[in-house]
Amino acid sequence: MKQRKIIKREIDVSDKINNNEISENGEAVEKNKNNKKKDKQRDKSDSKFDLKVWLGFDWTEINSVSAFTRLLFRPTDPASIGIIRFAFGLCMAMDMFGERSVLAADYQYDPDFCQFPLFDFIKPLPVDWMVVLHYVMLVCSVTIALGFMYRITCIAFAIIYWYVFLLDTLSWNNHSYLYGIIITLLIFIDGNSYCSIDSLIWPRLRNRQIPLWNLGLLRFQIFIVYFIAGIKKVTDYDWMMGYSMIGLSSHWVFTPFKLVLSNEWVDVIIIHWGGMVLDLIFPFFLFVDNTRVVAAFLLSMFHAMNSQIFTIGMFPFTMIATLPIFAHSDWPKHFIKQFPKGLRYFLPTVLPSDHSNDICIYNPNVYRGCKLNKMEIKTKINRQLSWYHYAIALLLVTFATEQVFLPFSHSLTPGCNTWSYGLYGYSWDMMMKRWQPQHVKISFTNTVEEKMWFLKQDAFLRISNQRFLLNPKTLLQHAHCLQDKLENIFDKNVTSLHYDVWFSLNRRFQQRMFDPQANILSANWSHFARFSPVLPILSELSDWRNKLESLKHEITKNNFTVTFVADFPGMKLDNFLHSRIINATVELLQGSVIVEFLDDKKKPNVTLITVGSEVSLPSGEYHTMHVTSDVPACYMYKYLEKEKISENLFNNLRRAVTHNNGTTKSNFDLPAGYFKASNGDALFQEILPEDKGAILQDVFENNFENNVKFESNQGWYLTATKNWLQGIKDIVRQCFADFLDGSWRLGIALRNIANGAPGKHNIVRDYYSKPPTMVSARF
């Protein structure tokens, strides 16, 4: 009872201070009611900007180092942090069946595939141990949600998470980086003082006050995700002009907007400008009581729409779950109070925080004149700032500075830049770069044979992932991995590796990213120097994009397909037109080119020097485009294609494929009238040498999905989904099935470790020996 009275006095006195009924030194404030002029001036001054309304503290609390440090360690209710911890842990548990799938560990770290760690000395453990680590993360995420052994499980989860994160830079994205930051912050935050098993086991933790920086740190981290993303968007020309996300307006989630706007204006106004405003401005409204609910609702709708449009795992739901962090620290208690008393017995407490924290700094004026529990009151009043408090404050400021600086630090590491900046994942520039791959040709030579050999772009990759081509470091890692693998196959030294990579960035021309003549194996690379094989983006041609869209619109009316190409002076493109391409022509848009027909030597070369001039191209034959002008040459291919595999047929074929040694068969016959297509457009084909082609095909083509191309009118991420309730049921059902499936794999991995016979092939052989429905039989 004494402690409850102290808490009540704390609240009453704090409210009086906030309402200006008493001053910080405990003295009553005398208001001069007769001096209306001063009151008006004060009201006018307050109406301009009141920091306390926005952030909950006044200027006087940050005008000195000591005042700022006291503010950071001001006691705060732990309820909000406890609920956020619970929600984040659940999201991470769900994520373990998604992007960090426990089902993928047995082949994701297969030593037969190339690996792309951030640092070359980081190596994956044997496959069985990687399976175990993924399940440890799953268990830790559940215990974090429950608040059981909180600090230990946070440390274990963070160590494994960052280890797995650093092992594969190709899977990096902004939200995966954000998860790692949040779990690292939770290690230092008192997140187990509310709604946790720890608080039931150790009563001293129950409903214990936490320092304000625990809450402020998470608020800051979530805030900069939005705010820096908004800055990136508003300062990016492509985003503001609507080039980054063209075509999303056809998705069903934008149907209400299309009642008043055309598809083009939905792309620009709603998607680009609306997304920029939500990121840049609305996070500020989360700090204000009067606007918080509206801002949180709009941001929640924004994330809900993203969850339907993009395949980004648990990120939208995690961001929605963290939005309540901006509310008052005791909001869960006010929410729980709305439940009936009988139900509240099973819910967390609604009482004010009644346990003091040894590291918090208390306002001595709150306890002046209080005669209850004098020993505890004296301890609180006499608690002063120490070097420990100043050290924590310094670390917090350092962390905040680093988080603000890091997204803009790419100019310090030009060796990691191509047409975009650095490794995608820590810049908060979500969805700003839209890459359209066209053609990837990888060629190599060895010490014995002088001829050039060609490889599939997904050779020795566990999945078809072209992201390794977007960064010089991962390109080098891929080149050296190929060198090792090929030398083992041919028993000859590989002397050179060349990459001819064509991409379109945000609706520009298709152009080369790397010099095809450069030997990547001998190229020098450093974080702090530009990678010499990287070719610059032809920014002077960016203004062509509106014209290209108009040309494409006119040409595609007649069922033609069009590809716009730009190439550097003095370079050439060796191209092969598949037999399914008919009525193909190439038309000059800028510069001059020579078209050379390689298969028909009797056919003379054709020179195109006049804009609009064109030449017909034979199907099933090679031709070469030579750039002869002093400026980049631009031209377009126009052609008709025979019927492509539909998305439905593709899915049916994929379901019909049987597993063989853990890989998916690709050597089956397609129905008549359909074809196998390579990655990229059918316009560009890679042909292997006849004498070794079949062998290399067998070695490298081990994934059916990589060898089949399908297209739909809207794209794979633009198809309408089921209703929300059915979607949630499907997610829960799939997670349960994945849990049983992963448990079987875990049991096999533990058995292999116990028997001293770990290995990928043991897992794969035993896993596919029985259907997943017979999981219990494995134990």
C-alpha cells in the first residue's frame, strides 16, 4: 500500500508539472490572471512550436549534457516495450518459415554452389549444423516473444542471425538489415519487464520501470526507416518523375484510386508521390497525440497494400506491429482496461509501474515531503548521474549518428558501386531501382584450348539470382568461384572470365554494365577505388524514356515485341535470333551501326546511318551489331514470338516434377506448341560448343524453374489474391506444414551429427525417401 501511494504521488505530481500547476522545484506557480497581455504572448509563443507536445520533453531537458542524460534515464512504463517485444518475436518466428526458411538450409549452404559472404573469411558450417542453427533461431524467436530467458535468447538469436546474414549478401534487403538492428537493440533494452515469463519467475522484474532511452531508441530506429526512405525518394529524379514503379497501378489494391484517376496518374501520384509523402512527412505525425491515430492508420494501410503487391515476407506486418511504439508508454494498460474484469485476470497487469530501476534517474521533487518508505525515497533522491550514465548517452548518440550517416556513405566505397550504390540492404532506398535484365553471357578460356567457352548465368548458383551482377565484389566472388569449379571439371587452368551483362534501369535503354573485353579474374578491386570494368550508365539518354514508352505503345498494338538497345562506340553485340522469332527487324534510333550476318557469308553487311532506317533479320541465325558512330548508338528490335508458356501451365508442370536427389528434374518433354526458354528475352541466346555442350548442360541445368520463362499481362507480383481471412488461414496452414517438414529435416541432421556422418546427400536422400506427412515415422 505504501508503494502504491508513492506511485500515485509520482503520477499526480508529474501531471501537475506537465499541466504547469507546480514548477520543477515543487513550488506552486502563481498566475497573474490580470495580466492578459502576457497570457496572450505566451499562448502565441506556444502555438508556434511546442516540443513537449511533439516529443514529450521540453527544451530545458536537452539544453545541456547533464540535462539530456537525465532525460535519457527518466523512468518510463515498460508496457509498450513488452508488447512490441512480443509482436516482433512472433513476426520473426513466422519469418523463419519465409525468407530465412528452415527448409532451405540443407541446400542453401551446399558447398557445390557459389557463396557470397560479406567477408571472404566467413564460411558456412557443414549443412547439418546450418539446419540446426536455423532451428535454434526459430526457438529463440518464440522465447523472445514469450519473454523467457530474454537476454540470453536475444544474444543467441542475434549472433546466429548476423552470421547467416553476412554469409549471403545476395539475399540482402532493407528489412532483413532492419531485423538484425532491432534484435541487437533488444539485447540492451529491458524488454522483459512486462508481459513476459521472466517477470513471473523473477518478481523484481515484474512491471519494473525502464529508462526512457529504451523506448526512444526503438522510436528513432523505426522513424529513420521512414524518414530516410522519404529523403531518398524526394531527391531521386527517377522516383519523382514516376519511372521507378511503372505498371503497379494494374494491381487490384489500387482499384479505388482508378475510379478517379487513370493508370498513368495512379502510378505517378498515388504510388510515387504518395509513397514519398508517407515516408517523409507522416512519421512526424506519429509523435503527436492529435495526429498519431490517422498517421498510424495510413501507414498501416500502406504496409497492408505492400504485403499484397510484393513478396517481401513479414516486413509489412513487422512495421505495422512496431507502429504502437510511438504511443504513450502505458498504452497497453489503457487498452487492457477496456476488457471485462474476469478476462483481465488472464492478461498483463494494468497497474502503474511500481518497481524502481537502479539505472533510472528520478526527479527528487516528486518525493519531497513524502513520509512513506523513507529508505527507498532517500535512495531515489540521492541518485546522481555517474560515468556509466554519460557513457551510455555517448554510445546512444554515436549509434544514432552512424544510422543517419550510413545510408549516405556509399561515396566512401566506390568499389562497391555500379549504377546503384553499394550492396542493397542498408540504404532504406526501397523499390527505387527497377532492374530489367536482358542478356547475360559468361565466357571463359583455359590454358590448353584457344576457343571460347560459354556458361549459363546460373551455373553453380543454388537459385537463378542475377543480383551478383549488380555489385563488383559479388561479381568477383562469382568469377573466382567459377574458376575453381571449372578447373576441377576440366583439370585445366582457367585463364580468363568475361561477362557481357545487359540491364535496363528504370525504363532506360538496355545497355552493358561491364566491359565484355575485361578479364574479371585479373581486374583489381578495392573498396575505395572504382572498379575499372564497370561501364557508366548512359545518363544522356535518360530523356528518351517518354519517347520509348510511346514507341512501345504503338508497336505492341500489333502484337509485336520491342527491345530498345544502346551501345558504346566501338563495341559490338553478337546476337542469335531463336527460330521461334519471326518478322524480326532492327531500326536505328541514333548514331550509326553495321549489321553483319555471320551465318550467311554471301549476304552483304548493311550499314544503318539514317535515323529510322531498318533491316530484316533472319531467324535461327547469328548477326553482329557493330557501333561505328562517335556517340552511343541506339536501335530497337521489333519481332513476333510464337506462343509462350502461360503461368498456369508453368505451375502445373512444376507441380508435376518429381524430386531426384534433392534437385528438380528439367529433362522432360513439354506439350506440343510450347518451348523451353532461357533466362532473359528470347532475342538473346547463348550457344555452347557442340563437343562439350551436352556435358555442360547436364552439369549446369539442374533447376527447371531457371530454364522456363513465363509471362503474364500484369507480372507475377500483380495478380489478385484471395480474401484476407483466407490468406491468413493459408499462412497458418503453410507454417504448420513447414514446421513438420522442417522438424523432419532437423531430426535427420541431428542423427547425422550424432552418427558422425553429416552431409547434404544424407539429408536429401532420407528426406525424400518418404512423404512429409509421415514425419512421426522418422522419429
